[in-house]
Amino acid sequence: MKEEIEEFIELTDKEGNKSKYEILDVIFRDDEDFAVLLPEGSEDEVVIFRVVPLDGDEVEYVEVTDDELADSIFDEFIKRIDSEE
């Protein structure tokens, strides 16, 4: 399920705090999309979110808390960057 996703997004956490992210890549694995996001103001820290489809064109971004899965998605992201060079 590969869809067009905005280049920048703003997410709101459970406490109502808003954070902006740049979407660096979306990786499709095991019938799910995972977004590699760069927090605003950061140059070297990325976070991995699962992209969960909702009604219509809406999606929910859920942070991946499984370190093994996050590392695996990040490794694939790095391989993509290396192959583009």
C-alpha cells in the first residue's frame, strides 16, 4: 500500500503537544507502511512510525516502540540512501 504522503507533517501526542517532522522515506514491509521521520530542529535523530490507514485518505502515525523492528526499518532506509549515491 504505497500512497503519496506529505513531505512534512505535524503530529500531536497524547498530552496535546505538537511536533513537526520531515518525512525522509516510507518503507513498505509485511503489508504495512513505516515512515522514517526527522524531527524539526534535528540533524541526526530519526524516529520510525507505523502509518495506519483510517477512513478515507486519513492516516495515523504510531511510533514504533519495538527496537528490533525500528532498527530493521532504519537499516533498510540506510541501504536505500547508499544505493542512491
